[in-house]
Amino acid sequence: MAADRDSGSTAGAKPRAQAGPGANNGLPPEAGQPPTAPGAAEWDEAVRLLLTAEDITLLAHVSPDGDALGSALAVGLALRELGRTVRVSYGDDPLVVPSSLEFLPGQDLLVPHTGVPDEPELVAVFDAAGISRLGLLESRAKAARTLLVVDHHASNTRFGTHHLIDVEAPATAVLADELITRLGATLTADIATALYTGLVTDTGSFKYVGTTPDTHTFAARLLATGIRHDLIQRAIWDTCRFGYLKVLAAALARAELDTDAAGGLGLVSTVITRAERAAHGIRLDEVEGVIDVVRKSGEAEVALVLKEDDDGALRASARSKGGVDLGRVCGAFGGGGHAFAAGFTAYDPPAEVVARFRDLLADALLPVAPAPANPGDDA
């Protein structure tokens, strides 16, 4: 079902997150002013870099969701149309396209991490808030002569040499579209399919509060190219293998509700074990949609799903309906994301992770819950 939409850290080492010194129970400090939207000079420089580079590598974050992979492939298709030498990759081994995104065009641009040059001329990264989100390609991104970061996360660490960051954008696909327009490429149906995938992923199919009139205007322009929006929506939200239903049933049976957590806002949490996934032949990327079911509980404002990876690590997805800054909470575990959708990686027993997560919620309450810009995004 839905692909991954978190922004948790995926550093290769296995550090156990420790509470930091001082107050706030280990929470990172409040974020400063978010990066401003790109100005004309930043857009012009990004276009110049892409049109003059001899060799271009486009990267999505590990375990890519529709926004990350859709944005990277859309720009890749545009650059190829313009005659550029371009490849697309992400730092997973093996490189596997999530089942919900197997329809995406442009997959002939994909190469495994070993197909990326050791010292790339130009790397553009899409939808990654931090460089650790590049997994096995982090070192190559660091070695790049030019590193362009295209993103919409408020927690972005600005790890590149050049940045196109707009925290008001409902999806990185919006920035990718602007970049494609400024490059002078034609909006083909294939490019529109990739962009629409990113847009519907990070707006929750247009149901999140961050959806604006401009969002629908953008969607209308994409639909005008003749894309099969119905098939895109079905693949992302309404299709799964039967084994997923078995894993989902086990996760829901294990779910726990703590109505006292988060100052009485409530927390619902569950765990998905690797043994259950293996028993039904389900990959980790196939269970990302479980959080969207768990978060429906009307008695809890916060939801947490811990997914056990094949190496034993717990990949956490967290969602808030508006009363808690989960970017701060997940930041204490070395992860991050948006205030209302974030993630992290942990290596402690699940019960300990849930207990610490619960404790951190009390110091991340928002005095007045603002309208979440991207409550279902990643990450």
C-alpha cells in the first residue's frame, strides 16, 4: 500500500539514542527559523548547474516514497529529454522499487548504488532532510563536486552546496515541477505521472490541511496531460498483497492505547515483527501503510508504528493530528521529519522505545496546535 513517508535517520552504524543533557527530557532544542523559499538567484543557479554539468546523478532517500522517487524520476526524465547524461539511484542494497510504485515511468534511469561514480560531478538529492537519509550513497554525495538539495522538510539540515528548500510546499514534487519548468523541458505524461505520484503521496490524496487551491491547480495541470490518475491512486493507496492483510491483522491485534500519554491527547502504538513479515513474504516497504490505519484511532492524537527490519533495527513511523511536534520527539532518537509526521531508527527492545517515546511527548506539546502542513508526509 502507501510507500514510506517518514524522515527518520538511517545511519549505517547502530548507536543507541541517548537523552541529551539539560532540560526537555532529551529533546533537541526548538528549531530556529525555517529556511526561506528559494529566490530567483537560487533557481537560476540550479538551472545553470544542471544544464552545464556533463554527468548528473539524482538521488532519492532510502526506502523511497512516492514523493522522493517520483520527484527524482520526473527531473531525470526532463533532463534526458534535454540531452543530459543522467542516472537516478538511492542507497538501498539491493535497489528495489516499492511495490506501490512499480508503475512509475523512467525506471530505466535507475542504477544500483554501485552504479554511482565515487566522485560524482553533480548530485541532486530529492526529499531528504539530512544526508544520513542517503544510506549507502552518503559518501558519494559528500564527494560530489556540486550537491544540490531539493526538499520541503522544515528539519532539513542544508547539507548541500546549493539548496532549493521550501517548507511551505506540500510536496517536493512541487519544487521538482518548478525546476523542470525553469529547465525548459516539456511536461510529458510520463513526467506528469511521476509528479502526480509525489503530490498525492505527500498530501494524502489531497485530504491533509496543507492542500491549497494552488495544490489543486497544479494537479489539474498534471491531469491535463492525460495521465491515469485513477490507476496511480489505486496503486498507492488501494492495492496490497494478501500477505499484507495478515501482517496488518497481527499489528492491529497487538496495538496498545495509552489515553494518558501526551498530556491526555493519547498514544496508540504497535509493532510489526520481521518474523511476521517473513511468514507471509512481505517486505518492509510493503508495511508502511500500517501507520495510516493505526492513526485513525479516535482516542489518540499520536500514533507510533515500530517496524522490525531484517537486521533487527526498528524503523519507526510517527504521526500527530496536530497537538505534538513529532519532529522534536523523533529528533531525540536521531531521526526527524515534519512536526506532524516523522520517523527514526532505534535498536533497543520495542517496549523501551515506546516508553521513551511516550516520555518525550510531554515536552513536545504545542501550546496551540497549528494546521499541519503535511501530516501524512516524510518522510
